[in-house]
Amino acid sequence: MIYPGGLLAFSDPEFIQPPYTFPNPKWPEQRDASFIAPFYAEQTFQYIGERGISNVWYRLVFRPRNFETFDEWGNPLMTPEDNYGDMFKTSRDRYHKNKWGRVEDPHLLDNITMTIREGIIGANGFRADYAVIVTWERMAYGGAPKITQVNRYEEAKRWTNTYQVVLATDEIRSYVIFNYAHINWTSSNTAGALQGRGGLQSAMAGFNAGNGTGWTPLPYSGEGRILKLQEFSNVGVPGRWLYRVDEQIIPGGCSNESIGFMTTAPIAASMIGGVYINVSGPCLRAGDVVKIIIDEYQVDCIRLNMHRSQCVLPVNRMFKTGLVNTKMSRDGGLSYPYVGTFYLLQPSLAMPQIKLIDNPKEVHNNWRSHNATRLRMEWAPFNLTTDMNAMVDIKLYGYWEDTDDHIFEEVGSIALRTANDGLYEFDPRTLARSNMVLHSWRRFSFGVVRISISDHDETTGVFWSKMTPFGWYFRDIWEYEYGDSWALELCQDWFDYDGKRVNYAMDLEPVIPCPCTLDQAFLDIGRFMPLFGCDRDGDASCEYNKGAQHCVMSTAATWTGAGQVCCYDFEGWLMHSDDYENAAHLRFFSPGTSQRAHPMGAYPFKRPPYVPSLSHYHTDLMAYEKCCKWAGHCEFYFWRRQTSGCQEYIPPVAGIAYGDPHFITYDGTRYSFQGKGYYVLTMSKDPRHDFHVQIRMEQPPNTDWNQVVHASAITGVAVRENQSDIVQLFARKEFRRWRYRMDVVVNGHNCYFDTPELKMQRFRGVTIRSPERNHNQSEIQVMFDSGAGIAVTEAHGVLSVMVLLPPDFNESFAYPRGYDYFGTGFDERGRATGNVRNDFNNYIAPPSTLQYSAGTQRFVTVGLLGTFNDNHLDDLMSPEGHIIHINHPPTEADNQQAYRFGESWRVDGSRHKLLFQDNVKPIYNPLSFSDTRNYFPVFDHTRLYYNASLVFTMEEVETACQNIYECIYDYVLSGRREIAMNTLQIQTKLTELKFKGSVRTVSCGALLTAPGVVKYPPGNNYLDGVTVTFTCKPEFFIHGDNQRTCVNGTWTPGWHVWCRRRTLETGLKWMTGILSSVAIILFLFAIFCGCYARRVSLHPETRITFRKAQPGESSRPLNSSQRIPPKTPVETISGSQPVSILRHIQRSPPPAEVSLPPPASFVGRETRA
């Protein structure tokens, strides 16, 4: 709505007499409109006689739907000289597209876009698709006299104001341009002005967010100096003021303040550096020397104009991630009076400026392949330089690290002095190697592609790609040095080197074991978070974990820098590396493994193996590439990177607060508490965990029939552990939920999670993330290094909170005598300690017998979510040690007791320090929030109050809520069906998540799968009660026990199962048979020899002796039929012709007379003496 009073309103304003105060202090009783006020004052249309000279013009400008003037990188496709003549095909199209007050004009929108881009940093990617232009022309002040004489026209114009507002948007970001042409008066007669000057209050200029949200004024607003709006500017053009007006009111241009804040665009970049960042803050003179300090590094900047300078992040220096402080100097570094913040991203999450394109039709032509023949890359040439004649260099930068050092340097080049046309294709086999980097193949195996302007210096930005292996670049050299088995050699070199390093698994597996099931992994958000690239609710490509539907990684690293990765199949079972079979099996089964270097890095970041992303890629991912992808021998990788079992895993305990509100304690007690104010949701004063979670509970707005709601809802959460940053989460007001549902504030810094690279952000001692597919910031997860986690969801302005605590929070601690644990002002014997102000000592009761003597074991995790000790009987224990018991569903008396218990955990600033900041106000009625004396909650939900029965009946409520107490309670008290249905949905979802994820499982660990072995069942083959059956593939033969059962965490005794190929098995059986036969024969011969030796020992005369026969003596006796003729020579008988001799013997007649030798049974036997 456009008002002549210098107002562009988005809701009906409440017109009141000046002086004006925004936001309206009487909201919500009175309206507090949302508006943009270029010059808000009572104004009138001026007339010269009967002819008016004042006008209010407006125009709505649209961009044609199928008409693009910018490409996907934000670069212009045509210039204004192209006249945009082809946007309308016929005159009829032009007629229907342009109507009264509405016009399609891309040329005008492009001019607006360029004005915004030049005037405010961070708008380079903005393109105006819609705009509203309103011009107030020659408006007179309220009460100005009418001019009746025409000759006083020029005089009348001198007492009028002409100004304009331009509101442009791309449906995501919105900008406002104020143009002040002539400002001649400042206030109206109703404000007490005299001829347009002076009075109680001058005109107001600024932005009112509406509904009590806030007011942002322009300079000189409400002052007599508002005339200066036409003389000064924040963008260097007199009379022009530029602001961004979507989430926050961000002024464009610069400031003349001597101290203040600096702004950077972009707000985050990769820690590798080399990226252009624009810096603004103070107005810069022509001779100013601009320097900034980012983290601890000084950077020289180039002054571009009065309100902008350009810097380049240092390369190869900032090896850390997270939010860092920045400072700006305009006097060459003598002083740094302007401060700000900047977020350093890990390289794996930063958006690459160079796109490495894989060919889907030719599988080998991808950047991870070692035998690629054609590779392609793309980039945005205009973002690198606006000089289209500039030449660029395309080089490779590699990363290598050892146990005590790391190197990031140039290892080769792809092209030198090539055209900057945004596209380059090449054949890796034709690349030349420089002598300077001739031996880089010995160290480097991966890195990034860098594109820079030829002959650039440190003040020139560069482009980086994502990390990629260099197998396609070094293969020829590796093959020459190592031979055809170069990949296996690289794998074995890594295997040997990694085996000599510290055994990180000894510290990792006992501390961070894998959850046994996917339900446990989903619940344990404090110790685990989804793995980048394998998230069921995000990027589920799982490039390194094929066959997994979801993977998680440990939130924090161990002291050695190691991390845990656990993957789960499509049935929710943990995938083990022991189930790996062969390289072909890897296509659909690649389990998660422990990691020597955590993917996100770890403190102190700047040395191995703690460098974010780079250490992980070097020590873990490249080992996977070498052994599994290149060599095809993943058994080497899985031997060094085994999946951690879940034998030691204990699921976390969950406490839930939701609805109006209702609580489910850690040990399962249910109750409802409708407090108003700040309360301790849970706290732990363990020596290791100083953990505090506080909530803000507000009274919701009135019902539709204007009935006061006698209940409350959670609208804010604040949390801190030890010395971590304080994290605050707030529900937004009803009219501020169009884009974000929650505000996330870390140490006063607003954080947003709407871009892929900022979905996960790390701060001091805490990590915050939003699910990848959640774009409205309605789900936030807060994870601490101790393993504690908090999940907060928003719906209809109500927060639901789930707190997850690891088992080490369930412990007791013996406090010394005189220790005041709860901050009650009394020690364990009821003696005052002086920790509480005197005015509180009157109503704080002494501790009960639960805190009687020093050294008593007391459980340390307490609060509205109960006492965490696996005992529901003492859940509702006050800080004084008083315990109450209630039933569920509760009676009215039970609700009253629960209310008294809840009030004992109120944060009043004395017992517990308030974590909430004062500048964040309640979202409903701020005036009634602090008024607790007139707040009386309703404890009976069984009847309808006031006019509620005219809207719904109890039968309708019970039917809609399925007789669930919490849902009925919220329906009756809030009077809003959507609130009750959300309570029912949240209760079902969170209780189911708690029930499934809290189940304690017993695991025996996975049994090793040898080559050729088939294990059944393939998924759950490691939990208690499971019987695992082993078989072999058809070409194999099984050995060992084919069945094993998991009983109480131990496998039943049995032999390890292994398989042998049937061909080998058959050959070995034949060989075994032959060898067995030979062995039997040898055995029998050995028995014979033994028996003979025994006989000889008993009867020496039976020994068989042998002697050499003498010449002419036969070796054996001849019988009478074989007598030798006397004339036959002995040499002939014993010669080489026995057959002829035999024949001669047979033909010879017997002699007449032959003398026989002495009788003997064996030849050679000795004759007895």
C-alpha cells in the first residue's frame, strides 16, 4: 500500500499524531505495521490554483519469463545496446504484457541490478526479477497553504519534496534504493513545525519490521538534519541510499564512523585461500592504504572505490576451519578500528570455482580414473577477471604430509597462457612434465586444479577445484618406475608405511565405537553426524561406500586426530569390513571404516594429521583409491582400516520436551509443566562436563475467540558446555517465518544454514548443523565435543527439544564437605554458604537427606529432564533434593505437584547463570513475559473453558487426538488444532526414535569372510542370538565349522571357515592318496626293518652279511642242472652275453664227474667253526 505520507506499507498502519515511536510500544493492543518509510510525515498535494503539481507515481516492473539476460554464472548475455528487441514476438504480446502500472522491462531491471551490485558487497549473484518503483513528486508538508497565483509556481516548488523508493527482489534477497532529489521541508504543522521546519519531531526515514520486531532508521531520521539525506549518500552518489532488507537490514556503501564494523563478501571461503573477498565498512579516501587481518594473517588490499576494497585470502597459510575474527585498517596497518568475522571452510565443503566434468558415457574418462584419455573442466570466466583478453594458467597443486610436516605446492601444469573462455579439454597422455616438478610423483598423488591469470601476483585471485586424485597425471611415470604392477606397489608402500605409524585404533575404538544399528546411529546425534556424501536425507551417492543407505561419522576426533565412519545397509545393519570378499564385491559393498585423520580435522588444525579435509584425503581416501580402485586389492586397505565393531557401544539416553510443554525424562517419567520464564532443562556439574541447557517458556497468544491461554510453550533454548561458545536458538515471530523458522545465535553472531557449504558449522567446543534437505532452518542439531547433543525443531512457533547424553553423564561424584552443588545457598548439612543473596535465603529450603554428608555419591545430571541414573523413582528431584512422584496420565493434583517441581528449576540469576542474552526479546508479548504474578496455569484439562465449547467439543478433541493425553491437553488449552496435531506428531516421532535407538544390543563382532565364503544372513550377522551359516561358492569346497552362534557377546567355539577351489581340492586329494600309499609302504618297510633288527639283536647268527665275489667265483650256487662245462671260461659266464651262455649251458651234456661245494642255505653265509 502506497500512502502520500511517504510510506510504502505491507500492512495497515496505525496512524497517530507525532512524535512517532517505532516499533509501536502498544503492540499487540495496537497495530504495528511493516513498512518502508523514505520520508514519513504528514504531507499534502500542492496546487497552483486548481491545478495540482504534486503526484505519487508507481510502477511494477517484471522480467519476462523466458527471457534471460544473464547466464548461470551471473554474467550478462547481452548489453543494453542490444535493445532487447526480441523479447516480444508481436505487438499483441507487448500490449498484453504491459498494462497500467505494470510493465515488463528487463533493461530497467538490469540497470537496477547493476546499481545494487556496485553499491553493496555480497550482491554479485543478485539479479532483480521484480521491482516496485514509487516516486513522491513535489509533495508539500502537512498544513502547507494553497498557492492561488500561477506566478508563484517556482516559489511553490522550492517548498516541496521529491524523493523515490525502489524495492527490488529475486524472491530470495531484497534491496531498497532511496533517491532524494529535493528535500526542502522536514516536518508538518501537526508536528509543531513552522513553515515546514522545526517542531516536536522531524520526518522519519527507515524500516519497520512490524509486529514489534524492530525499527531500523536511516541517518538523520527524526532530526532536523534530515535535509542532509539529499546531500550525502552511503554509495557515493549524493541523495542515494542503499540497503538490503530481507533477513537483516544491512546498509550498503560505507560509514564515516571512526570505529565500527567491517563486512566481507562472501562471508565464507575455503581455507586454502586465493579467493577474492570484498571488504567494506569505513569510507575510503583516495590515498588510504587498506589492510585486513584475518585470523592472524595480514593481507594487503586494493581500494576499488570509496566504499569497497578487494583482498585475496592468503594461500597455503590458513589451515584451520571455523569462525575467525577480522580487522580492517585504512592507515596502512597503524590501527585496526573496524572488526568483523569470517568463516573458513574445509576444502571438501567449499563450493569449487572449477567444475571437473566426468563423462557419463565413457567411464574411464573421469577425474578419479588412472587411464583417462579425455578430461574436461569449466569455470566462470567473468568471476576471474572482466578482461576477456586475459590469458590464464591451469596448474596442478598437490598435497603431501608426513608425521610432522605438510606441503601444498605446485606439482605440474595442464596449460599455460590459454584463453579464458570458461572451458578446457585435454588429453592427459600428452601433458609435458616440467623439470622443476620432475620428482613430484614420489610424494604427491592427489591435489586440486588451479586457474589463475598469467603473470598474476598476490593481489590477484585464483580458482580452485575440488580435491581429485592425480592417477591420470602420474601413471606413465609410476608405470615406468614400478612396472606394470605400479598400482599394487603404491598400495603396498602405503600399507608398509601406515603399519609403522602409531596405532590410532587403540584410542578410537574404546572411546567411539560404532552404533550397532541405524536406529541407534540416528538417535546418537551428539557423538555422530551424517557423513558428507552418504546421507540418506541429503547426498546419498555414497561414492566411497557403495551398498550403504546411510553413513555416520564421529562428531569429534580423538586426541590422535582419528575419526570413525560407520555405514549401514538398506536393512539398517552395520556393514563390516570383515565381510569384504574381492574387488568385484566392492561395487556394491564398501563398508565404513575407521579413519586415521578425521574428515573435519581437529585441533590444533595446522599440522598433520589434523589438517581439515587434506589430512583425511591423504591418509585415508587416497589409500582407498590406490588399493581398491587402482590395484584391485582392497584387502590391504581393509587390513589397515577395519570397521570398528559395536561390542563396546552403549546408546545415549534421551530426554524430550515438547508441546505446551510436556516432558519425558531420561529414565522415562512423563509429566507436564506450564511455567513462564527461564528454566534449567538439564545440567551437569561433573568435573569433566560443566553442561547447561536452559529454555525460555512463554505464554502463547490469545485464542481465536480472544481467550487468554493459561499455558506456555518453549520458544528459546540456550546451551553451553565447559568453555564452549554459547548457542542460542529461538522460534521466530509469526510474520518472520516466511524464510527461516528459527534464529541461531552463537556468541551474539547470527548464523544461517541455507547454503550447502554452511549446513555444518564449527565453533569453539561445539558443532551445529542443519539437515541437508531442510532449507527453512526448522531443524537444528547442536553437538558438543563430549558427545552430548541437542535436537531442536520448530513448528507453529513452538520448539521441541531432545537432549541426548552419552553414558559417561550417568555417574555419581563425591563432593567435599561444605560443597554447594546446586547453588541453593546451603551445604550438605544445611549450613548457609553465602552463595545466594540474602533476599533469597528466606524461601530456599535446606537440602534433604539425599545430600546429608560429604562424600556421598550423588548423580550429577539433573533438571527438568530428571535425574540421569537409570532409576525413574528419583526423576523429579528439586535442587534441594526433594523428590515427588506423579502418575500418568496425571490428575489435577499431579499437575500442581509437577508445577511446583518445575518452578524449583527457575533460572533467577542467583542459583544459575542466565545464558540468554538481553537483546533477544520474547517473541509473543514482551510486556506480559516478565509478569509472572498474574499468570495462573490451568491444571485440569478435562473440561472446556469459556467459549471453547462453541468451537469444538471434547468428543471432537478426543477423536482427533486418539485419546492421547498430551494432545488433548494442548488442544483444550491452546484452542488450536494445529498445535495439538503437532504435539501428537512430535510425541510419536520422538518417542519412537528414543525407543528404537535406546535399545541396548549385544554384539559378538563380525566373523571374517575368507575368499569364496558365503555368509548368511548377509546383514545382521553379528548380534546376540544370530546363527551364522557359512557355505562356499560352487567352485569352492568348504573347510571349518559351517555354523556359529552369537551367545552373550561370544561366538560358540569352532574352526575358522575357509574355502578352497575344487580343482585344487581334487588335485590335493589325489596327491594325498598317493602320498598316503607311499607312507603306508614306508611304514610297512619300517616295521620289517624294525623286526629284522630285533631278530638280529636276539640271534646274531641270523645276520645277513654280504661280501664281494672273487674272480672266478659265482655269486650264487648252481644246482646240478646248471653245471658249468669245465672248459668254459668264467669271464664268458659273467660277461655281457648271458642269453647265449644260457643256451650253451642248456645244450651241454652233463660231465661225468663234478665236485660239489659244501652245503649252505644262503650264498655268502659263514660256516660255523
